[in-house]
Amino acid sequence: MPKKKAKTGEATLFKASLLHAGIAHEVEGEMLFDALSKLDPQQVKLKGILRVTKGDKAVERLFYRKALRRVLGNKSARLLWATRLEYLLSLQ
């Protein structure tokens, strides 16, 4: 059975928002890895909440400063967490 291609548009974009120290940073990307790559790890000073949405599904995860910098700054960790968060979105 062939997979159906998703229509391009707003519903297929991943939206990632990072809330830390009262400041919200919002980015979008076709893949979650691309959206996370747009966030700057040097701006992270405190723990933060990473919220990922796709369509009407949303997942939130609390990260402490060291782990959040690792996720945003390290390519391997970013790929790992992008995969995990996409899986959590698919479960909803």
C-alpha cells in the first residue's frame, strides 16, 4: 500500500516554541530537526519549556539549562530529541 503524500501547507509544518526566563522564541520548519536548528543555544540562560506542535497535536517538555543547551547545540542530541518528540506527537 503506497503512502499518501501530505499536502504542503500550514498543517505539515512543525512549530517549536521555547519559553525561558519569560521570553518566548517561536520557529517553524518542515522537519522538527530543522525547526530546532533555528533556535540559538547561547540564548538559553535558565531552564525552559520546549513546546512542539503539528496541526492540533502538541507536546511539552521541561528541560534544565544544561540539557537544553545540549539539545539545541549538539547535532546528535538534536536529532535524537527530534525523533523522540515526533514519536510522542504520533501517539496523540
